[in-house]
Amino acid sequence: MNGPRDTHGRELSPEVRRRVEAMWLDTGERGRVHEALVSYGISSHEREAERVQLAILKLSEGQAEKALAMVAAAKQDYRDVLMWAEYPEQARSPLAVHRDLSKAEKQQLAQSRRRDRKQYEDWLKKPGK
């Protein structure tokens, strides 16, 4: 067996499991987070399980209650969790909701996306947290 499994036979990817183990030293909290994470991806509308699980971990900032709340949010609409984790600056930008942007506004939004992408890639490269 490669790792803990839930009753549906699902398990976390090695990367997600490694991050959970690094972020929660307390075995009780680690178990709660693990159980919540493996519960995401069971329903057909819960897509991109590993990507969403990583986003949940990033947003949790090492707090089990935040992780559980983000799992619940992902089960409602996983795209929200991805946006919050991967594109936080863009998610807060009023430009993101407008359709008719000027050339300067489009460039500003593109710069936000690049900064967002870099911050997410930097987080992914960090061991553990």
C-alpha cells in the first residue's frame, strides 16, 4: 500500500501527501486534513483532484480548519479555490470582471497574471509549506 486510503480506495498523490506531512506535525490534525483531502474528487463535478488539493494546502497556510473550509469550498465550486490560490492578485482586481478593457488595462491585468503565476510556481517549489 502506498499510503492511507479512505473507504473509496482513493489516496493522495505523493506530492500532496508529502506536503500534508510537512505542514502538520500533529498526527491528529494531519489525519483530519488527509481525510478531508481524499474526500475531494469523488463526485463527478469535483475535477482536477491533485491540482485542487495543492491549492487547498496553499490556501490553508498550515491551519487545519482553513484546509477543511477550503475542501468544502472546492466541493461547491473547485474553480474558486483554484483562482484564490493560483491567481490571488487577479481575483482581487476590479479589472478581472470588465470585458471592455483599454490596452493599458489589458497589460496591467496580464502583469497581474504573470506575478500570480510566479508566486504560485514559487510556492510549488518550496518544500513542505
